[in-house]
Amino acid sequence: MTFDHVTLDHFLPVIFMSLMGFAMLVYVILDGYDLGVGLLLPRASDDEKDMMISSIGPFWDANETWLVLGVGILLIAFPKAYGVVLTALYLPVTAMLCGLILRGVAFEFRVKGKAHHKQLWNHAFFGGSLLASMAQGWMLGRYITGLAPDTAFLVFAALVALALPAAYVLLGASWLILKTEGALQIKALHWARMAWPAVAVGMLLISLATPWVSVTVRERWFTLPAFFVLLPIPLSTVAALFELAFCLRGERSASHASHIPIMLSAYIMMMGFFGLAYSIYPFVVMDRITLWQAAAAPASLKFILVGVAVTVPMIGAYTIFAYRTFSGKATKLHYG
């Protein structure tokens, strides 16, 4: 009994960290594509803008539920880390929330507003998407480097702040390839081709810079035998990037296999997440606070686990239900 009790207490922080990581990964992929659609909005005609908004309409607010879940787990399961992270990232978190609020307001007002105001709300939707994307990239860069106030780390965070919107654009264009037809699908194919080099170069630079700015990451990746064990992650990512480039070459392949680009784009993001997760573990704040140092009391975690065991499957079931219900090509936007 004692051994089992100690073992459970030891693994509870790992369970909650895994759940938090899963929630953030799902958020980045799902909300990433609709942020990407928002970033692509200025490149489309008025009718195409309506179709683009229609393609994300049933999903975009539900996608953000995963962000709430991830931050909620950080707050209740790792309160010490929550205080450190949110204190250091107060301004970019505020900027992200302002961007998400602006997107929500613009989404509703472009429907109900007068025709001559519609362009204003389109710009607001784009601006909110850009602000939220860049703020998330900045926070990710600062988080990877342990929130340390070093000039090189700030440059690294700026690099990630530019790279993440490009990845979102690739996800958004891939989503439009899946959900649209005709001229808009062809445009989406072109947008994906334009975003691909930025994503490839961004991932390369970040992969090189991360071990440079973090001794911990460098030691974890470039020691034997870990280097050979981890090699499939970068190799499969490179393979997926080139496979995606091949799929984006022709209009015919996109129309007949429109699901492939979004699947490959999501896989690339997932591999990046796995690499990051391995680099960070067992820290909640890199080189400063471990899972066990940041975790709430075991009794509290056990109580919270009951709620999470109910909440997470419900959110997952709702997400699956929404995507199944609104599967297929997007239809023309109708205002009731």
C-alpha cells in the first residue's frame, strides 16, 4: 500500500503535465488553422472571405476551449509555475487575449454590422489573428529559454514570434484546401506553397538555435545514445515537409487528396511538440522549476484528477462530434 501510494504521488505531476501538454498540442493544431485562416483573409476577395469564415465558423470558438483547459491545468496543478510564468509573460498574455477578443468581436460584428463596416471587421479579424499568433510565438520562445532576461534569448523569442504565424498560415491554407473547392482551393494551394519555405526555414533555425541558447537542450539531444534514439523525430519531420511540398505542387493532387496537406501539416507540428516536450522534461520552467517542485499537494491533485477525468473526455467528445457534424466542404455563408 505504501509503495503504491508513493508511486501514485510521484506520477501525479507527470500525468497532469502530460494532460496539459496534450491540451496545448491540440490547441496549437486546431486553433492554429483558424488563426491561419484569419491571417490569410486580406488575400481573398469579399465572397472568398465569407467562405473562409464559413469554413471555420462551427469550430473556432470550440478550438479555444483547449487553451482554457491547458492554462487551467497549469493554474490548479502547478500553481508555483503558474505564478512565475504569468508574471514573466504578463504583457504577451495580455496581447494574446486582446487578439483573441478582437477576433471574437470581429467575427460577430462582420455578420451583424452594416455592409460598409464589413471591411473594417475583416481587418480587425486579421489584426486579432496576427496579434494572437505573434504573442503566442513570443511566449513560446521565452518559455523555451526559461524566461531568462538575456539578449540572445530575446532574439530567439522574436524569431519564434515570426515563425509561428508562418506555421499557422500553412495550417490555415491546408485547412482551406480541405474545406473549399474551385478558385478558392487553388488560391489556398498557392498560399500553402508560399508559406512552406518560411515554415521549413523557421523550423531549421529554431532547431539550431534551441540547443545554442539552452545548455540543457544541447546535452539532452547531442549525447549518446540519446542522439540516435531521437533521430527519427527530425528525420520524419523533414520527410513530412518534403512530402507536403510534393502534394502542394499540382492542383489535381490537392483536389483528389485534399486531406493530405492538413494531415501532414498537423504531423509536422506534432513532431515539433514531441521534440520540445523531450527537451523540457522534467521542468515546468526550464532549468528552474521541476514538475514535482511546482505541483500542488498530492491530495489536491487526486481531487482535481477526478474532475479532469470527467472534463477532458467531455471536451474531446464534443470536439469530435463538432468535426463529424460539420465535416465535408464548407457551404456559402448565410446570415439569418
